[in-house]
Amino acid sequence: MVFKVSVLVALAVAVAARPETPSYSPPAHPTPSYSPPSPSYNAPSRPSPSYNAPTYNDVPPQYNAQYNVNDDYSGNNYGHQEDRDGYNTQGTYYVQLPDGRLQKVTYYVDGESGYVAEVTYEGEAQYPAYEPSPSYQPAPSPSYA
């Protein structure tokens, strides 16, 4: 028991004698300062820049545009033509349909009625005769000898 007490006392003395935790603070640095160099020449004085928003005249749109594609090899045949003057627009577009007909859409747009279209078809639909060919061949039946 005397031994336990002496170990306990020695431990308490060692804890009390330990050095304090050192504290660290980084060395102080001077605050950087900057002053731009002064020009060594006599520069001409310039006006300070300024920004003015651009102004646009309120001009109603006016244009005429068209394109056509007619490729005999691929069968593509389509196009579009449009005229616009202010809020009034009119035009036509067309496309060759797979059944051989030409579908045309003639339209106009004005500020009051919106988009008004008339769809017409030129030609007669052609459907080639379809003869199904058997693509399924039954498997040969096994022969057991």
C-alpha cells in the first residue's frame, strides 16, 4: 500500500512539474503598400469614357425571302416563300409527299386575325402494288433413322 501511495505522489509531482504548453504566434509582417508610378512624359488629356445606350428607330420589318429544293435523286421537293411588310405577312410553303402528291400551304398573318392557313393538295395519291414476299422459311424437320 505504501508503494501505491508513493507512485501516486510521484505521478502528481510529475504532472505539476510539467512545462506549460508553448503558444505560437507568427511574426508580424508589414502591410504592403502600392503607389502607381507617375508618368514621366506629358500625356495629352483625354476625355473620360462614357456610355450612352444606342437608340433604334422603330421601323416596321419588311422583307421577302424564299428557297426551293428539288432533288430528283432523293425525291426531295420542298420550298418556302414569304413576304412581310410591317405586321402583315403572307407566304406559301410546299412539300412533296411520299404518296406522290404536292402539299401546299398558303397563309397570311396580320395583327388582328393571327395565322390563317389554307392547305391544298396537287396530284393524285399513288400507292404501288404491294406483294408480300415470304421471308420466313420453316426449319427442316429432323429425320430420325
